[in-house]
Amino acid sequence: MTTTPQQQTDHDRAVVSGFYAAMTRAEQNGGFTPEDLATVVDFFENEREVEINLPAPVGGVFHGPDDIAVGRHRMHELCGFTHRDHTQDEYIADGPGRVICIGVNHGEDTEGTPWSMTVIELVDLEDGKVIRKRVFFQDAEFLGQIARQRETTIKESLFGTYWTTDNPLIALRVNGTMPD
């Protein structure tokens, strides 16, 4: 049986909305059911590229499952996404092979102050499988600032212990000694 463009469009929208529904249920129920886990794995396993529209140190284009996983994790950690970080409000199918998601992300800045902002995701599908996702944030510079502050805090916390342990890289320092 031949699939019409409208049927493929509806299927693509269901794939993307089904993923977010599975993630929401897992959050609400304290874990994934086998069916929801299969939905999430299916969503991720064909993804070839994710573009995160944020400045350094978290933005960029990530290729392949390992690079994408690290990019996503880094974004969540450094931008301060909270556990319930994402709500999807609308799914617009832009013909077969493209779904536009409009939602809201939530997090906390380095002082613990909550933030929320609109996020738009362009999701490209091929044969009903997600192959590419581009993420655009309402205020990318604000999130970049949070990420840079959080990264500085991490570096500062590591610096004291890093140079006071038995670290052979001490020889690479300008004077070859540990700082006071």
C-alpha cells in the first residue's frame, strides 16, 4: 500500500510527539516502561546530526550517537536544565519529513534562579526515523552566559585539587612547581 504525503506527515508528527510523550511519562512515573524506552531508543538511534544553537562552550553541530550524547549532556549540565526541563506545546508538521516543535525549556542559573524560555526544534525525518534535529533557543546568549559561568565554577573547583595532587603535568607549568 502506498503512503500518501499527508499520511507520512501525520506519521512523522506522531513519531516526534510520541517521543516527548514517552519522556514525560518516564518523568511522571519515575522511569520508562519497556514500550516508552523502545520509543525513545528508536527516536535516538537513527539520529545523525544535532545542531544546538548556543554560543561556546555548549553550542555546535554534533554528529553520530556518541558526539550527540556528549553535546546534549554538556548543554543540560552547563545551562542548568532542571529535571523537568522541557515541555512541548505544539507540533507543526511541515510536510513529509519535517516536524517543527515549539516548547518551553526550564532551568536554573548559577545562583539557583529559575529561568524559562521558548525553544523551537526543527526535526528532519527519513522514512519515519529522526535523522537530524536543529534546536533554537529564545535567548541563546543568556544560556551561553550561564554555561560560561558554570564552566568557570567547575574549573575553579578543580584547580585547587588538580595542582596539589601527585600530578605529572605539574612539569608543564611555567616554573615547574605546584602553586602555593
